[in-house]
Amino acid sequence: MIKLQNKRGGEEILAMYWFAIILIIAGGIYLMIYYFYGTPYDIRDLESRILMNQIADCVSYGGKINSSLVLGGIFSVNQENFLDTCHLNFNSSEWDVEQFYTEVNFYELDNLENSSFMIKKGNEDWEANCEIQEGEDYEKLAQCAEKSFYSVDETNNQYIIKILTVVRKSEKNVKL
Amino acid sequence: MKKKKGQMVVSNVIFIVLNLLFLSILTLFIYKQGNGAIVLEQSYAKNIALLIDSAKPITEMKLNMKDAFKLAEKNGISREEIVTINENLITVKLTENSGYDYSFFNNVDVTVYPDLISENNYIIQINGYK
């Protein structure tokens, strides 16, 4: 009689143990799913690369520098109109402050240390983020893309053009 | 003895049924989360923003939005209301109480409308620079 009672008690403990295991597994899966689907898709890397390519196409197309930017070795671009020239719009009703920044540097081949001409547009605050591209909080910072290429103007003056693009939009792309 | 064996079979069957029930609820939960309005709205809005950003004028793009159509229909949202563009802000709306906005930087004039020929597509038309 005592043995039978012990066995019943053992079965109850086993049932509770299974119940606890199932609850732990369900809780774990719920947390994983919540974290996975609760984290926004981060497309800033793609956005900064697309922006960089759009600017590169605008500055130089088919290896020739846009004549509205450099003519006969003289930089004629109006900094104010650069975004309009390249058909870009950095303002949006979605954000209070601009979420983009771009910097285009023109280097002559005999002087690659100092740029002959520089174009800066957007919010300069985000540029500092490009220096911190590792660590725990890196993903929460603005994302940067950079490339340089060779191009010539109409009078065959040769340049190396460096383009830096920065996209922030952290609130919409990372779980802060 | 026979009664004890019968009890064991019943408890095993109950245990298996409960386990199956647990697994099916879990699978349904995962499926619902992956196909939920919040996830789909965000995914389509960002997809459309990237397509517009990388497009050149006089381009027509077709985006398969079968899942969005299905969900919107269930929630009483018409196809024309799913994607709207205001200035450079895209809004994707799949339920009455939700909606996701994402902006694009390409300064182009865009028209969006559901495809009448292929029922699963949405057409994104880049008309020209602003």
C-alpha cells in the first residue's frame, strides 16, 4: 500500500516536471520569435551603397566627369545645388533632422594627399560615426560606405574621386 | 492488472495528444508571426524604397505582393490603399490600425498602383526627375 502511494507521488512529480519543461521550451521559443521578428530589417548598408552609386553616376558617367561639375580643370559646381544636380532629396517628413550625409573629394593624380575640391552635403554630425565601425554599439550608429575611382574631365585632366556616404535612420533599422 | 494497463495507455495517449497540440500551437504562432501585418508592412515598405532609390527615370517595376494582398483583403483594405506615396515617403498599410512609413532619397516622380493584368503584382512607375 505504501509502495503504491509512492509510485503515484512519483508519477505526479514526473507530470509536473514535464509540464515545467514544456513551459520552459514554449517560453524560450516565444522569446526567440519575439526577438527575431521584433528586430527591424536593417537596410542601411544597401541604402548607403545605392546612394554612393547614384552620386558616382552623377559625378562621373562612362569615365568622364560631369561637365556641370568640372570644366577645363576648374570646379564650377555650386555646393548649394549639388543635391538638385544629382536628383537627390535628403529631407523627409519622417525625420526632424536629415538622416544622410555625403562627401565627394576630387584628388589630382600628382597630389593624392590634399583634395583639390570637396563637396559636403547633409548632416555632418553622422560623419564621426564612420570612425567607429566595430564594437557592441556599432550597429546602432550610422552606416557608412566609401569608394574611390579614376575619372577625367573634358580637357583630359585626371582625377581620383572619393565618395563617402552615410545613412543613419537607426530608429527604423535597429532595435535601440 | 488489466485496469492498470488500460490506465497507462490512456495517459500515454493524452500525453501524445497534448504534445501534438502544443507543437501545432507553436507552429501556428511562428507562422502567424512571420506573416503578420507588422512584419510584412515593414518588409514591403523597405523593399519599395530600395527599388525607387536604385531606379532611373522611365522605369516600370512589378513587385509581387501576394501575401500583402491576402492579408489586406482579410482586413478589409482595398488594393489601392495598400501602398501610397506622399512626397518621398512610402506608406504600406495592411490593417485599419497599422501602417509603416519609410522614406527614399531619389528625387523622382513615382506612381504606384495594383497591376490589373497579373493579380499578384503592384506596379511602381518612375516617371521622371522632379
